[in-house]
Amino acid sequence: MLQVVRKLKIMKYGLKELNNQDFRSIVCDCQEDREAMMKAQQLLQQDPMYVDYQVNEKEKYQKFKQTSYKAEIYLQQRSKATWIKIGDDNTKYFFSVIKHRSLQQTTTQLKDDSGNWHTDPEVISKMLVDYYIELLGKKCSQRMRAYGNFFKYGQCLTVDQQVELLKAYTLKDIKIAMFQIDSNKSPGPDGYGSGFFKSAWETIWTYITYAILEFLRNGKLLRQLNTTNIVLIPKVTAPKSTSQFRPISCCNVYGTQHLDMSRLDATLWEENHTKMLDENRIKEGLRHDDLMIFCRGDVGSVTRVMEALTHFSEVTGLVVNVDKSNLFVAGVDDETQGKLLKMTGFTLGQLLIKYLGLPLSSKKWTRVGCQQLIMKITNRINIGYSKLLSYAGRIQVVTAVLFSIHNFWGSVFILPKSILKEVDKIYRNYIWGSNEEKRKVPLVAWEKICRPKKFGGLNVKGCNNWNVASVGKLLWQLSEKQDILWVKWVHGLYMRNDVSIWEHTPPQDCSWYWKKLNALKNNMRNWYIQGRYALTHPGQYSISASYNAMLGEMNRLKIANLIWTSVAQPKHRMIMWLAVQGRLLTKERMLHLNIHVDNEKCCLCRSQVMETQLYLFAHCAWLGQVKAEIFSWAGMQVYPSKARQVLERINRKHCRQFYKEVVAAIWSAIVYPNWRARN
């Protein structure tokens, strides 16, 4: 282990020198290489046949391509915008994200226990240190043994299971644990991230694995490897007190490796925990801090619960956090309620509360209760850097970021239709750049946008249909999954005499949610044949298949694979999709929408012809010569026509599919700069 530490320390000198040479000013170098490439391309345009200009342009392009890739990876890692998988350099966007994260993580003021505000950084630092010393610095003086009856009458591991848990770790286990760590995770205090170890694994694996095995054998870890920084992550947007931060330990990769090794124990535990616990006594995946304890609303029942919690604390040393615990009562008189609060030391809880990331309420969902969902989505949109994205970038934000917020709620709750319409409206306005300050015309109907791409849409999920398809999984579970605890509970409460959920009629005095859930059955009956889900071959419920079934019959767009080919750039594909739909905002279309236009003539070639989409991409002299030469170079003759007709002609050509996609990408690369120049 000492050998590994020394080698890592020596390696830092070479890595620092490499960083100073190649990465210290990578963003500035990228900009300089871009300018050099543009100058080389300008020279080549003046004399395309001059060989020296061709070689120079190729060298400048290759150098810019390399530095551009390095700069993008560097900025993406700093901005933590990992959802961006494809696109352009995104440099402006990444810089905006980095600036926003820096401002968001800066704490300028904090309130102490007395309610006084402090702005001095040293005082704030001392407040945080004192708080966590008080919270984490207590050591249990002595511990009790657990009650013998727990082990005498409780479920225990068999001898074979005990042997399985005590097996020694292997080299393969260590490699698996190492490669489970995300390469983009921030490094620990030593500066070495997991990506470094994984990329150099073939060279360094012997040193690393045997060092870890040495630690697992003797339990000794050098101080240089056991270094940890405690980083505070705000739990809320604007933290006001010391309790509104979440401490995160930023370990060296060895520390993380050790934690990941402990997950092997957890994996084995998950395989055996059902054997140790009676059936349905605990929900799989339940976290230790997600615990709810139910009991009668009397002093005797609560006393027994508190005795159990006290014994647990005395045995394990883990104490219940009173500040984060609440007591909820129903049908209890004020005198008993006061006794229970005094006995537990908890505060009285009031619904609505958040549980497992979702609001928990005993009342029917209303528009007011769902404002949290609207606010979450709106806050993500109103962040300054999200407005810097193109159409393609905004579509990706909606499908990858914003939709996940709605889906988290919609997979559990039957949301009010007014809320679902509001969310759809927010998505639509964000995609087309409309807000309270300025209104922009939606270029394509929302119903068409919500279709899959192969049917001419953008694969954005409509909230109402997706909510029904998501909640439909609950009905499928009631029909098929008889082994789930909540399904057994529902059958025992509402469906005692009914054979199937499809034959069940909800009683008048049942829960509002049960009535709502049963009301959705009419939308789903045609998904089932003789009570079995028929939209997938194995009968396993699919939300996507159910959603597509709700969209009804749709005509397949034969040229969809040419529009969305991976050969073309994302921003080119989006403009081409709009052109195929005939929805680019040309002057002709602006007049059709009653939008005032000063001059309806084409602004590129200065002719006296009205600017239409057909004229812009087929007959405009400004584009005609360039387009003819490019298609001639590609070896394909394309007659002047609308964007859609050009792609249809390309699709009818008798050649390989990849060649068609390349030519379609060329056509997209012609349409996009032409439209941009027009704007």
C-alpha cells in the first residue's frame, strides 16, 4: 500500500506538467485554433486547387477538432451537465451552468439558533463546524446487548449463508467495484478520479488490487489514503440555518472503493433478507430513514414503541433525530395528544408532508396541492442558462430533465387534468421560446409534437395520456401481481368477493382515489384480451406501449430515418423537421398568421418574388449554385422542390441506406445555414 502511495505522489509531478502544457488554457487554445482554422478555410476558398492551402486547412481542422473535444469534456465535467450526450460545443451553455452552480453554492448569510443573522464568513464557518461537532461528535459510552429473544425466535442466517457472506474478496470483485464508479465523479483530496484508474487499469491493476486486498486483510489504511473532505450540499434553494445542509464525504477513490466493496455485502444481504424476514413485513428497497411506525393513539401503545426505539439506540448507538421526526395523530383528544408529544419529544406533524420525494396527503388532489409540481418545472426553466439552448437543446431538456419531474409524480398520482394541461402548456411555451415577456407562435400543433418520431413527431410525451398509461400499471398489478403487499391489502379491503379488477364496481363509501382508478378502466379495456395484457408479447405491462395505444392510429413517416439520422447535427435535424412539416416561419406563413411584415420579398437574393419555403430552398439564386455543386459532388441529382420532396426522392434512390442518410445530412446542412442567413 505504501508503494502505491509513493507512486501516486511521484506521478503528480508529471501530471501537473502535462496539465500546464496541454490543459491549463484549453478553452483559450480552442478559440485560437478555431480562428486559425477559419483563416485557413478563407485562404482555401480563394484558391481551392492550391495544394498547400488544402494541407494547411486539413491540419488546422484536425488540431481544432482535438482541442474542441478536450474543451467540451473539461467544461461538461465542471458544469455537471451529464444529460447532454450529443450536440455542438455547448461552450456558452456550459459556462452559464458553471456560473449558476457557483452562485447557487455560495452561502452569504446564515441564521443561528437564537434567530440572529450572520454574514461574516468566519462566523458562518464556525457555526457549521460547531453544528456538526454536536451532531456527529458524540460517542456512545456503553452499549447494551440486544434482547436474546430477537435471536432465539427471530429469523437467522443458515450456515451456508454465513459462509457465503464471509468469503474472501477476489481480484474480480475489486475490478467490478472500481468500474462501477462513474468516471465523471469529482476526485477526492488526492486529485485522482475513478476515470484515471479505469483508463490505466491494464497498467496499474496489480498495485491497486493488492493494496486493497492488503487493507481488507489487516484492516489498516494509511492516513494519506484515508483523507476525506466534508462538503455541504444545500437541501433547499436558499438555506437559512445549519440544519438545511447535507454533509457529503468526498473520499479518495480508495475510500470510495472500500464503500463499493461493502456493497457486495449489501448484494448478498438483498438475496437473503427475504429468507430472514417474514413475507411482506418490509418493502424491498426501503431506506433506513424512510421509516413510518403505526400504532394506536393511546399512551400504552406509544410507550411500547418508544421502549423499542430506546433499546435500538442502546444496542446500536444510533439515536433518533428528534428534529426530523414528527408525530401524526387522528381522532385523539387534546389531553392525550399533549401526553404523547411530551413522551416522544417529537413535534406535531401536519399533512401535507413530503415522503420518498412525493407529497403525502389525506385529501383529494386539487390544483392548489399540485402547485409544487408546477413550481419545480418552472424553476428549472427560469434558470438563465436554460434559455441559451436551440430548439434541439430545448427538446432534450423537456424529454430528459423536465419530463422526469412530471413522471415521478404521474407514476403514482392521478393528477388533475387542469394541472396536466398547465404542464403541457409550460413545455410548449419553453420549446418555442414563449414567456410572459414575449409571446411566440407555436410552429407545430402540440398533438403532432407528442407523436413518436417515426410518425412525424418529436417523441415528447403528452402529460395526460402518459399519466393514464403510468397509473394503468397499478391496475395491471391488481390484475396480475397477487404477491404484492398493497395488492393484497386492496383485495382484502375492496375486492373480497370479486374475481377480477375488471369486474369490480367500487362502493359508494370508498376512497376518492379508488374511484378515480376504477374510472380509468374504460380507457384500458381494449389493451386486455380475456383479462391478460395484450400490447406486449410476454404480457408484461409497458407504459410506452400503452401510451402509443392511446395515441390511436397514426401514419408512418417514411422519411423519418432521413430526418433524424445520426449523421446530421441535432440543430440541423430540428430545422429540417420543421421544413418537412412546412412550418418554418417564412414571410408567406407570417402573412397567413396575420403577422405584420414590412417587405414580403426574399431578403437573400433581393428578387421581387414573395419569400415562400419552396422559393427559399428550391429557386433562390443565393443558394442555387452552392446546392448544385454540393449534390454533384455527392453523386446524386436532386431536382429543385420542397424540403420534404427532396428527402422523398433521396429515399426512393436504389442505394445503401447509409449513403441515403449521408446525402440527407448534406441536404440538412444546406437548409440550416440558409435559414439562419435568412434570419
